[in-house]
Amino acid sequence: MKVRASKKLGQCFLVEGAVAEQITETIDLENKSVLEIGAGTGQLTAFLAARAKKVTAIEVDAKLVPELRACISSFGNVAIIHADALNVDFNGYDAIFGNLPYNLSTPLLLKILESDAPTAVLLLQKEFAERMAACPGSKDYSRLSILAQNNARIELIAEVPASCFSPQPRVNSAIVLLDKKPAGRRKLDEQLVSILFQHKNQTVRNAITHSARQLAVEKKDAKELAEKLSLKDLRVRDLTLEELAKLSVEWLKVKPRR
Ligand code: SAM
């Protein structure tokens, strides 16, 4: 690593080859075309190139690109895109990989979930990964869990200690497998999910009553709306995806229109 790492670009480089190997071995890559987000100087790219049919590696930092090119020079199956990954099309790949810059984890995850790639293997901050995989009723269950699990089966593959990176981050990371759900996602009302999870320790009734201002209605009207929902007595943090889908259908019929 000859260049100085940029904190702003979330540059914590993987220095443990065994971790890169474990990431690339999580799924079968034979004859697969893969996209790598945030290739850096090629720590993961070389392992991907050795196993996949074709690798498209995106890196935003021009300073890293020459080292990245040198790292993969012995492979003839890597295309480098020097660009902001948020502006690159993620469609058309069999799998997406990335040791993601932590400050862009959420928007990049959104793009990955919306893409047509059936699978992704990501290295993420452990806490973020745990929130993605959290079950209803657990302390980590959040909007992120709903978003991730409505689109994919989430599996935590392994924890990766901070000592495997340079510079060392303050927190540990985790390898996460996302297996898209072929049946597609449930229809969830975004406004409802947002309102509910701002009060996740309350009942559905209280969460909606306490969101009167956000709904631009009087408190008594918000309470009346909540009373129309069949699952109003359940605690938000315990709601399953099925229950949120049921509530979304009911909410669509009663929610205030502007
Ligand atoms: N893949 C390398 C590794 O595993 O060591 C680097 C991972 S490092 C955590 C994240 C990488 O993403 C950095 O190389 C950084 O420059 C790059 N990056 C940050 N923001 C990006 C963006 N918007 N688009 C593409 N790459 C980005």
C-alpha cells in the first residue's frame, strides 16, 4: 500500500488474505460475472479474478487505480471502472461483492437490493450486519432489518476482527451473504414502516397516535386511525414482515390523504 488511506472514502484495506479468500469462497463463482464495489488496490479483486469468469471492479479514488491495475495485471478477465459506484449500473451481474466504504453502506446496499443480481457477498461493519440480520423482538430489529429481509435472505458468514484491516477501524466487521428472494418482496407502506419504527418499543396504536404531527392530523384523529388496524395491540419491535404487510394493506385504506 503506497498511498495514504483516505478516511473520507472509508479506506480500511483488507490485509488478511485468508479473509479475502473466505469472502470469494462463500459462493460458487465458476462461469460467473461479478461486480466488485470499492476495489481499492485489489485486495479482493485478485481473489475474485482467480475464481470468476469476469470481474468488473469499481473504484472512485484515482490515486488507487494504478496500484489496482498492477495488482490484476496477470489476469485477463478484469475491467476497471474509475467512477463513483453510486453512479454505476449494478444490473447484469451474477453476483456483487464489496468491502464497502462504511459511510456509504446504506445507499450502496439499497442499490444492491434493487439490482437484478441474485446474490451479494459483502464485508460490512459488524453492527450494521447484525441489524440487517436481526429477528423480530431483538434489540437490533430496525428499518434496516425490514428493508434487507424483505428483499433477501441474510446470512452472517463470519466475524472479521479489526486487526485484519489497515488502517485499523475502531469496530469489527462481518462477512454477510445476501440471497435475493425469488418470490419478490412484500408490499410495505414506507410511511407506515417509518412511523412505526420511530417508536419501536411502543404498540402500533401508540406509535401512530404519537405520530399525529407527522401525519398532519390531530392526535385524536391519529388515535382513531390506529383503532382501525387489526394488529394495533402488537409491539412494533415484534412485528414480522407478514404482519407489516398486513398492516400496510389496512393502512392504505385508512391513511390520511393530503
Ligand atoms: N476492496 C478493498 C479492500 O478490501 O481492501 C478496499 C475496501 S475499502 C473499505 C473501500 C473502498 O471503496 C476504498 O478503496 C474507497 O476508495 C472505495 N470507495 C469509497 N467510496 C466509493 C464510491 N462512491 N464509489 C466507488 N468506490 C468507493
